[in-house]
Amino acid sequence: MNDNLNIKIRTAKDILFKNETDSTLTLTLFYGGPNKTITFDKKTGNIAAIKSN
């Protein structure tokens, strides 16, 4: 992932599958602090949305 987005999968303590549609896949990354919910566009593989929890 782009380091500028402050999302590092390698430092996540856990990853939870949250939702899937025909066009998107949503995962929540747990860091032990503010967590991130990331929605990916399945066609392009790009990040469609990021939400801090």
C-alpha cells in the first residue's frame, strides 16, 4: 500500500472481513488504536474509500 496513506497492513494486529458486493471488498484493519476500514474496488484493485474508526 502507499505509505502516504498511513495504512500499513504489515503492522495490523488483526484484519476482519467486513463486506463484499459485486464491485467492492471491505476490510477492517485493527491496530490497537484508531482502526481503519478500507473499501477496495474489485475491478481496479484501487482503494475506493478509507474510514477511521
